Amino acid sequence: MPPGGRMGGPIMRGFATEEEKAAAPKLTKDLLKRVFSYLAPYWKQLLLVLLAIAISSVLNLMPAILTGKIIDEGLIGRDLKLLIIYIVALLLTNLAANLIGVLESYINTWIAQHITFDMRNQMYSHLQSMSQRFFTSNNQGDIITRMTSDIDGVESVVTNTFKSILSNSITLVFAIIAMFQKNWILALLGIAVIPLFVIPTRKAGKTRWTLTREAQECNDEINGILNEKLSVSGQLLVKLFCKEKPEYEHYRAANEKMVKLNIKERMAGRWFFVVLNTVTNIGPMLLYLVGGILIMKYDSGLTVGDITVLVALLGKTYMPVNSLLNIQVDWMRSMALFTRIFDYFDMPVEIKEPEHPKTPAKLEGCVEFKHVDFSYEPERQILHDICFKLGAGNSIAIVGPSGSGKSTIINLIPRLYDVCEGKVLFDGVDVRDLELAYLRKNVGVVSQETYLFNGTIRENLLYAKPDATEEELVEACKKANIYDFISTQEEGFDTMVGNRGLKLSGGEKQRISIARVLLKDPALLIFDEATSALDSISESKIQEAIDPLIDSRTSILIAHRLSTILAADEILVVKDGRVVERGQHKDLVALGGVYTELYNTQFKRIPEE
């Protein structure tokens, strides 16, 4: 039967754009082998799916064949018993086909879900192993897209593309065989009509796909507006600059464009449907005409039931033929999807575990930089021949102009990046020889940009030590000078901090982050401009927390406040990626160099105690 109303599915996917053709991945043996490697663990389930599809395809053709029997032997033959038998058989066949279809769909979905489960786990694990360079160099939205929509698309590949190839191929083969068994003349005639059905379908598909692409681009624009303007920071900026009305008009224009494109896309090809429905009715008409001539004029042995069966089988060939002709497009997009995912999998892990990792019994936090060079990009060197040593229990302050490389120096210690030349030693051991988790467990960093997860204070603290007791939480918070604030909250440690901790002040967030680091109990404490963005009162509270910590632990301080710097045992002055001066505050001020300039322009505003 000519299913004119069901053409929307094939048309939606029915054409590959020139960009897709140009960007289509080259099909190689290695690529296909890699794709099917994800299917290999589930080969038993795949065999069941293949068997279910084959049985279901045959059963779906049986109603057409049984209809012929009902007409010839039951109705025309006036045999009530056979009529009942064939009707019951038709009912049971439909029931069996539907039950097998449910089973096939369940197994297919099960396989697809487990493959995406495996890929998500592999991708997440791989991304966790990437260096900080990867996350600063790549677009965050692109990373999330690979983890979500790209891998989600794999499910569609398994449940739709692979299934479509198998089921349509089997259905088409069995339908054509059944047609030739009935009458080869009418079978050839029916096959000759199929191209008339395919041509308008593909033409409509091209038009509709172009409009779908435009609609998708418009949808991306709308998502970009929502993502930027409805975020916490975006909304704040909109309000402060009184841009509510212009932003509304911007969104309204994009939304209106989307509506127009959606209407065009849904109405596209309606004239083709008129032609298509006419063409799909030509096939059955010709079969009835030629079949009638064969019965009436040539005594061919054909029956009315045979012609009915042939017409029904011809209808069964339309959809498989169209789907298989368009399967190249689906396959192209599927391979492109896998290629995008494999591109991430193939990115090398820059920070690797040592082959024979060392885990000393106890680390004191001694740090030594030996002739360290570093660059983010080969053509732009950031650090030049950095040399210094920090003894156990001592502290060093690193100062210098913005962009001089201060934060880069401390990022090399926990191996967020690896040195290009030279060595960074931790208690006399090259950090590249220490077990990565062991090294990072012994380095605590309090950065300027404090990050708290959207949860309670307790949950954020326990991120450092999940098994910490209530007493340990209280002790850490007292040391961080934040316990008094927490105890005044109605929910105490169970107070919600909000998205990125926005329900708390900058000083409160910073002191919670200090408490979190203290629960980690690291051998080395690093304060990376921990008070730079705070008011003097918040700075004072944090300084009260930091000072005793510096006295009791090996520490590195990056600061622009004089009060913080004066607490250090030694000051390193960094400029243009080099240590240009080092020593005590008074000596450095007397030198009349970089530190003196920093003191006169920046530090002197804070009165010395």
C-alpha cells in the first residue's frame, strides 16, 4: 500500500549537504574496525537482534500473502473453515510480529545504552586525565557537546542506522522474492515503477533538509542568547546597563526567524507529496490493469488474490528502497559522529603517571626548582631558568607584575603542567617520578577564583576528605577563621552556598576554601593571591587565618598585599618569567629595582606594621 502520509521521516534525513560531503570522514578499515569494536562485546545480543529482525521482516510480509489466501480460497472459494483459519493465522501473525518487534526493540535499545555507557565512561576518564592546557585551550561548550550530544548520537546510530540497514534490506529481498513467486511479469512491472516514487522523494528531501539546517543554525543562535543573557553574570550585566528591552528585541527577532523557518520546513515539499501520492498510486493501478488483462485475455493462472498480494508487496518495497537509497547520508553522518568522538580519544595524555611511581612515607613539602623553562606554546616561552629552593617549614612569597609567570610557577608543582626543561623537585624527588594522586594530595592550593559546588557548606568541605568527622570540620573551620560565621547560620554546616557559592560573600567563600584545603592536610600550602579581590575587612579575617598556617607549614604565597608578603621568610621577584631579585623586604626595597617599583606603586598604600 502506498503510504503517502509517512514520507516525512525519510525526507527529513534524505540529503547530504555539500559541506557534509566535503567533511565526510574517509572510510578506512581501521575506522570501521574501531567503530565495530564497541559492538564486539555484545555480539551475542546482536545475533539475537539480527534473528529477530529477519523473523519480524518475514512475518510483516505474511499479512499480504494471507490476504490473497483469504480472497481466493476463503471468499471466492466460499470455504468458511479456511476463511476462519486464515483470519486466525493473520491475527496470530500480526501478534507474533509485534511481540518479536518489542523484543528486538528492547535488545537493540539495551545494546545502544550499554555502548553509550561504555563511551561516556571512557570519555569522562580520558578527559579527567587531560592536562590543564587542554581545558584552557578548548572551548568548554565543545567539550560538553562531545560528552553529551555526540555520544547520545551513537545511540541513534545503533538503534536506527544499523537497524535500518538490516531490516530494510531483509524486507526488500523477501518482498521481491515473494513477488516473483507470484508472477514475474507483474513483479518486473512493479519494480519498474519504484524509481518514479524515489525521484520526487529525494528532491523534496533536498529542499526540506536545507531548511532544517537553517532552522538548526537559528536554534543554535537562540541557545547562545539564552546561555549568555540568562546566566547569573549575563543577567547582572543586562540589568546594570539597562539593556532589558534591546535584549528582549534581539531574542524576539531570533525567535520570529525560527517560527518562519519552522513553518517553511513543515510546509516544504507539500507539492511533492501531491506528485508522490499520485505516483505511488500508479504502481497498484498498473498491476491491477496488467493483472486483469492477464486473467481475462491470456488465462495466465493468476487469481484476484494473487494480484492483491502483489499490490500489497509492492507497497512494502517503497519504504525500504527509499531508506536504503538514503542510508549513505545516515552512514556519512554516523561516521562523522564517531570521528568527532575519536578525535578526543586520540588526544594524547600530556601529564602521565610514571612507569615506576614513588610514594615516600612522608613528605615535608620541600620544593626546589632547578633551571626550569616552560612555555604554553613553542614560540612563546613563559618561564626562563627558574631556580629557587624552599625548605621544610619555611615560606616564600612570589611577587611581580601581572603576567610575569607567578601562577605558572606554582602550577608546575602539582603537575597541572609539566616543565619543558629542568626539574621541579618535591622533597628531593622529581615531581614526574611521584605518583600523581600522591603528589597532588600533598599540595594544597587556595586560589584567587574560589570555586564552590552548588551544595551545602558541609558537602564542599567533605570534598577534600569524605570521611572527616564533625570535630575535624569544626577544627579546620576554626583555623580558617570561618567557624563563627557558620555557627550563626540557621542550618550550620548544612547551609546551602548556591551556584558557585554566590549566596556567600567573597571572604566567606575564600575562608571555606581554606578550611577545605586544611582538611586535605597537605605537606605544602600555596596561596595564589587569595586576598586580592577582597575588601580590607575580609582580607583581615583571611590574613588572621593564613598567618598561623604559614608559621606551621611549608608555604608559597603569591600576593599583591604587603602584609601578606612580610609574613614570608623570603621574597622572590619575578619579571618576564625570570627571578630578577630575591631576599628580605627591607633589602629589596633598598635595591631600587623591580621590587622597589612595586612597593612604591602598589604595596606602599598598605601601612607596614
